[in-house]
Amino acid sequence: MSTGAESGDVAVVLGAGYAGLRVANEIRRKSRGTIPVVLVDRSPVHVLRTELFEVGAIAKADRTRRRFTLPIEKLVAREGIEFRQGTVEGIDFDGRTVDLGSERIRYRSLAICLGNVAAFYGVEGAEAHTFQVYRYSGAVRLAGALRELEAHSIGLPAGRRPRVLVVGGGSTGTEVAAEIATADWREIADPHARPPEVVLVCGALPFLAGLPESLVRHARRQLYDAGVVLHEGLNVRKIEPGRAYLEDGVELPFDLAVWAAGIQAPPVIRNLPGPHGRGGRLKVTEHLELVDRPGVFGVGDVVEFEDPKTHMVVPSTAQAALAEAPVAAANLVAQWSGRPMRPFQYRERGVVVALGVGRAAGRFSRVTIWGSPARLLKTLVEREYSTATKRGRAPPGL
């Protein structure tokens, strides 16, 4: 396939997550196939990251990869997109090249959609002694460790249950904690496994900060029903093997710990020149173009976009990334052909937080739903995304 990559007359999209995959497809569609696109990702698969909290399902090894990943090459081949597997080691804005270590790709236009990594905020021992679910490999490791922990729980002293500590009271931490507390570990690990004791350390920020109060209220109630214990108001300052220390000196023992306290831009993004926002995210204009970098666009978790009207920062969610992607792609195509670009405006469709197997809480417009109807809605939206992506259609927001 001749894409023009050798001459640099090509649009390069970095990252094949929710944002990158849609940007690449939208560029081809909006340009009617006239703009060559090269899609780069370090992995050969597109990961359904909004589902990685389902560690109970992932622990069922026979269902893991097929359910949570989609092969990138097959997804983009029908659109005439060239896929190159490689790790982005650097970006040279002045030279208009991307360094993949073994090769350099020249570009005419660039879309940066490299997602995020866990942010540890300098907490001693956090990275070394915890598991994360921000990447597929991390979720698989956590699921395996939980399965092993539960399998050995029958050997614990009488009355003792394995204790799982989850750090982070946002959506990710809440969903992981609820999933671990409600998964059927007797079916997954051992018929005599003891259900885990799950402790969710929310930190100094309020539980599910930024979400509607009615949703938070129902989420809190469903976590209580699932047996999850909440620690609120204090951050973790240190983690050792089997023990976490809060800011007031309180010690929380654990058998396994999960870090879900926040995200930041990958190191390669944090090291780029130009203005950055929180967590090293790249600041972008209303057109989702990097400040003072014509032809370079940013989408998803790697950017900080502040709405010029409300001055609110768009959240780092899959829903926001999928909303940004078609606008960034349209502006890239417009700039390629010398047409004016259009500003991005974000309107949240609603939010659903999974709260264990078969349960969730959601807020749409002014209506709050919870329990099995909310979880069914979340499952249907995720399934629709997967189906649409496999068939090459524009996926819905998540």
C-alpha cells in the first residue's frame, strides 16, 4: 500500500485507543479517502478500556482476550489505513517526524491520541506495591493475582477474609472495588473461597467528586450493600508490602492493593515543548490544535481542553475522547485543504458508574437511574461500541 509516508505527505495518528481509532477512521471518511493515514500503536490490539474494571470476568482466562480486545489491523484495513506497530519514543515538531526507535515517520499532519498512564503523585511505594487497571496487561495481572489470592483464602485462619485495598474514590476506583466485592470468586477461583473484604480509600477529594449528588448517593448505598468499606478525607502517603499509611498515621493492612487514584499523560507527552496542563496534558485551542503547532492535533486523555464559554475543563473520559475525535479529524481535513476549522463544544450525554456485578448508577439529563437497569444500559452501550467498531461504523459515545 502506498500511503505517502516516505515523502511525509501523510496524516499520522498516534495511539489506537478510543480517540485514535476514531480519528483515523474519520480522516479517511471526511477526506473521502484522499488523505493517506498511518495509525501507530505499541499494541496490535484495540483495548476496550472502559471495561477493564471487570476483573472478575478477566479472571476467567478462557474469555479474556477475545472479549476485551479487537485486532487493530483488521479494524482499519477496510478503511485503507496503514497500521504500524511501534512505541512512540519522541516527536520532533520542527522536523515533523515521529521517532519509533527503529524508524522515523514523517508527517504533514499529526493527531496525538496516546492515552494516559497511572499518576502516583510521589507516594512512596505506590507503583511498586500496587496493581492498576489503566492498561489491559495491568488488568490481566490484577485478575490473576485476585484469582490466586482467593484460591489460597481457604488456608487463612478461621474468620479471616482476604483484604483488598483500592486507592482512589473516582469512577475507576469505585468500579474496581465494587467488581471485586461482588464477583463470584467461588466459581472463579475455588468452591470454598472466602469473599474478599474490600476497602476503598477515597483520598482528600470527595467520593466520586464532580458527579451529580443523586448518583453519588445511590453509589454510596450500593457499595454499602456490597460490603465495601469507604475511608474518606485522607490521602495515602506511603505503601509498603501488605500495609498502607494514611496522612494521619493510620495503618491499613492488606493482602492486595489496587491503585486507581488518577491518571497523567505518558512521559513522551510530558516531555514535549509547549504549554501543558494538569498531569502533563497538552493544552489545545478551541479547534483541538496544539498551541502554536499548526497541523498538530490532540485528542483524549493527552490534552487539556478548557471550554472558552464555561471555563470548565473537559473530563478525561472515553465519552469526551469520542466526542473530540470527529471534530479533530474534520479540522485536520479542513486544514489540509485550506478550509476554515470549527470549534469543539462538549455536551455530556450522561454518566454511568458500574457498582458491581449486575448493578450501576447513572445520571442522564435530570434523571438518575440505578441498580440493574443502569448496569444493563452501560452494558448495551459498551456492546454497541464494540459491534460498531468491528463493523467499521462510527461508534457511539461511552
